[in-house]
Amino acid sequence: MIHPIRAFIATATALMAMVLVPAATPASAQDVVKIGQIEAQTGANAIYGWMSSQGAALAVDEINKAGGFKVGNKTYKIQLIALDTRGEPKEATVQLKKLVEVDQAKYIFGPFLSNVFLAVRPYAAEFNGKLLMWGGATRIHDYVGTPGHEFLMRTWNWDAGKNGFGELMVDNLVKTTGAKKVAMLFQNDQGGKVLEDIYVPMFKQKGIEYRLDYFEPGTKDFSAVLAKIGAWKPDFLFPSYADSYLYDIVRQATETGQLTKFFLVRGSLGPGLKNKDGIEEYMVYVPKYFEEAEKKDPKVAKFVKAYKDFYKRDFPYDQAPLCSASCYDHVYMLVEAMKKAGTVDDPAAVKKALMSMTYDGMWKIRFDDKGEAIFNFDVVRLKKGGALEVTHINPN
């Protein structure tokens, strides 16, 4: 996915600042529900927080303009306090303390970045039972559902397990292509190690022959490792997880003609589209392929139009799939849970309501018994020349 055009940021920030204040009619403090948000809206990793901040702000604006929502005999507006962590763990920790201690927000959206989550987790845990943190970070998976972390829910689906998107994708890969050999090329960092921990056992279990290579952060020339992988003759190359590396890997892999089939569970269509004449197949996980969904799903069409009207610019199709975590649908789902729980002040009761719900928005979202999201998603196959095929997968 391509980083949002910088010219957009100033406008977006100004618009979101408007959402920080509830609608014009005076309201006492108890008539406002505060949602804090800690995501990277700018910086090198803004791709993982920018769309969430955009979608949440839009949902809050819609709810407030509609008159708010009613719980019991009271009507509430929402105050969204969206802070830009820039992907910096120390900054995020300071921001979370402000949200909790100064702003007294009991509901926190984010973070999506694991390094930020690991930094803020110990502080957030001090408010276990008094706080609800909704984040998409991969490392939340290690803590959600464990003692002392009842405040946590993970808003992105997990790779492994019967409803795991990675598990379902690998099954789809084998069923549709007959793949028997997969070469993994991951960045030598925490994210790469997580992918190894997930997919090495999965490939073993499914009888898929694999090899695993790592590259150091900052690498630009992949020719040597790609030559070794090419000599092994895999059916598919499973590369990295960040577009900043994927563009170089896909380009260099296809230039030699040895590696032309790609399987991705992170990253975007962008690297495949840019090299569409060199690839044979580029199969990628996309939470929702908005270009198609907009034409077929009225809820998606409504969201796209509302986004254009609110932000006064074109819709960011490349960024939109990441609205699948702590974003637009989740604001509405949280409101429905507050109505069901009969309270806006008890995060534990609201979480209990969330755990028993299925929300049917742009995505159909529910949570497993640990508090990790399960939702429908798309698998997009890009063929040589740019032809696209979209498969919709609905976990059981």
C-alpha cells in the first residue's frame, strides 16, 4: 500500500480536529463518551494507522451529526481524541497517559504497531477492568485473553487456527494451484520472526516443503538471496510484510524471470501492479478489495461517498483495507455494545457485550473466546498483464 500523499495530511488533521469537540449544543461532561486513539498518522509507519484515524473520525462525525446515541435515558455524543504517535513507542506512552489520566478516556482505539503496543502495555495493564483497548497489533495476540489483560481486545484477525486468514489462504493456495514448495523471505526483525513462528509450523502440518531466508533491515539489493531461492525452484515466493521492501523484492525477482509467483499475507497489491508484466501470479490478502466492493455492497458505497464528502478529496483505495482494524465499523460496534450493556462508564460490561455480538457493517465482525476479531476478507489474485480475480472468504 502506498503512503498517503503528504498534501492530504494537513487537511485531514484539520478535519479530525473538528471531531475532537462534540456538536455545537452544550453538553455536560457525563453526556460525552471519550474515545482516545493512539495510531501513527504520520512517519515511516503511517500506513498502519492513517486509515484507522480517518475512518474513526468519519464515524464519530456521522454519529454526532445524527444527534448522538441513547443509553438508558441519556443521549450521548462522542469526543474522539486522536493522537499521532508517529510510530514512536515513547511518545505513544506519554500520549496514553494523557488520554487516561487527563482526558479520562476509558476506550482506546489502537495501536496497530506491535512496538508501540509493547511499550504501552504495562501502563495500560494498571487500569485492567477500567479501560478497554482495541488494537490491531500482531503482538496483542500474545496477551489477549490472558490473566491481567482483560482490558485488551484485538481488532484484526489472526493468521492461524480454523478461522485464521493465513490458514484459510494457504488452504486456498494449495487447492487452487497445487503448490507444494514455498520459499519465505522475511525481514530479520520482530515482524519477520512472528511470521516464521506462524507459517513454519503451518507449512509443516500441511505437508508443504519450505525454505526460510532472512534479510537485514535496510536491504536494497536482494539479487544474491533471490538467486539462491530461484535455484531451489519454489512454486511460490512468500516475501516480507512491508511494501517498502516488497517493491524491490518483486521487481528484482521478476527481472531474472526465475521467480514470478508470489504469495503474501501482509503488504498490498501495489508491488504486483507495478510489475504486472513480469509476474505470473501475485496472490495477496486484502481485508476488503474496495474497488469491487464499492460496486456491489451498498454499505461500502455509502462509506466511500461519505469519506469523499467529509474529507473533500478522492477516496484512498490503496489505504482503505486497513480500515478493518479499530476504524469506522468499530466505532459503530462500540456504540451498539454500550446500548446492549446499558452503560458507557463500565468498560468491562461493554466488553462483555462486544464478546456476545456480531456486527454487520462493511465487515461482519465478531470476536472469539479470547477477544480476537474474526471477519470476512478477500484474496486478490493478480495475473500477468494486470487481470484481477477476487475470492471472498467468510470464516465459519
